[in-house]
Amino acid sequence: MVVIEIESPTLRRLYADWDARRRGRKLPARPDFDPLELKYILGNLSLVDVQYDPLRFRYRLHATNVAQRLGYELTGKPLAANPDVATREIIETHFQAVVASRIPQAIVHRFFTPEGRAVNHEALVLPLSRDGIRIDMLMSAVAFF
């Protein structure tokens, strides 16, 4: 088990769920997770498809609570559709780091909504793989402070 620093109790719980679902493998797959067992985080959980050649990211599901706070919805859209360039670059760097390292990573970040409201949060990104080798999806969750 890789130990990472996570401030939020909810995100620590998600990390523990991810770790338990590996069952001796390096990475769990999306089917290892039952959405009913993730009720505690669902509104703050995004699923992101990882595409290669070149490396890019597409939101399969954009967290409802995150979309409400940001004021825009990204479900079905590429990360590049995020209208906030600075936030998009931070998210892309975070996603790239998880794909490159193959381990979960958490960051604490502050961003501003289109109306100028500051939003402080912690984001945890967890890698998923159907074949146990190539990361094909990221599970990203946010805890707001």
C-alpha cells in the first residue's frame, strides 16, 4: 500500500476503498466499484477517461457538486473544455502526474468561480485499469473546505 497524505476524512475513506478493491493487484478497475457503496462521495466524484497518443482526458461523469460550485458542467467533455485556463492547467498536471506515477495523488487547491468566489478544496485522483497495466480511467474526488 502506498501511503499518501490526505486531509479530508471522506477522501481518506475513498482511498481506503480504492486500496481494498485492488485485491493484490497494482490497480483496481472501474467495475470493482459499486456506485451504491460510494454514496458518501457520489456528488463529489468524477470519472475521467484517459486517452493516449497524445495523452488527454475526457469527463465521463463530472461531479454534480463540483459543477454546481463552478457554474459549468463537463460531463462528456474533454478537460480542454474547462473555461478556466489556470484551473484546467492544475487539473491536467494532477491527472498527468497520476498517470505517470501510477499512484493516487492528493492536492489542496484554491480556485475562483466565474463570479470571483474563492473555493478551497482537496482533490484526490485515483488510477483505474481494466487490464491492470494501462490506466484507462481516473476517479477524481473533491472535498470542499
